[in-house]
Amino acid sequence: MQANRGSIDARDISTRPATEQDALYILDLEERCMREYALALWGEWRGKDADDLYLDRFCIVEYRQARAGCIATINDDTQCWIDRFYIEPTLQGQGVGGILLARLTSAADARGVPTRLSVLAGNPAINFYRRHGFMLESETAERRRMVRHPA
């Protein structure tokens, strides 16, 4: 049974650096979260190989000590770039993603840099990001680039 929106306690959510043992999990989660949007856009799923992952950019999201998703970020002096952000489908809409996104944007705000990301066209996650203060920065036929400036 899924939890009701808002019933997840932020103290039950943690992140840890991804390890080589997480690579297949990350690839599987990416496919489960993104396949339908890739098929709608390109007519095929272009899965990646574990060798193509930059694991040093990834953190594994844990909810009550069980894997609940992953986040990959690239931070520099000018921005926090969210490269990947996947939450287990059974936990989507329950607050896990919002809690993590708030943590990421708070850290970027403290550094005085914007948070940026890209969303595939047709992915309803764009509405999630808008609810969290992101605005459309640019778009192509395939992607919507979004930004959230420091608060």
C-alpha cells in the first residue's frame, strides 16, 4: 500500500554515494522511469551501459534504508546541474522527490548559484519542477531546460 501524499517523514530519507554495485539498479530505475517518454519521443528506448555512468556524480536515495531512487548532480562555481533524478515509481507523488529537491536547491541557494536541469518533452515531471520554483529557460523539440534561481 502506498503512503498518502505528505505522510513521508523527511528524517526517513537519506542519500549515500553510489557504488559499482548500484550501477545496474540505476540503469534499471532509469528505464522504469523514462522508457515511456523516450518511446513517445524517439520511438525507441536508448538504454545506457553501466560503463557510461559517471558513478561519482550519483547518490542513491534511501527511504527507511531501502533504495528509493537516485540523483546525479554536477556542481561548479556557477550552478548546480541536476543530471539525473529518478524516484521509484511506487514512491512518486508521495513527497520523497520534493524533500530531496528542496535539499538540493537549499544547498545551491546557500552557495548563491542557480539550480538547472533538463526534462524530456512530454514528461509530466515538468509540473513537479514548476511547483518547486523552476522556470522554463529554453526548449527544443526534445527537451525543456529549466532553472531555479537562488531564493
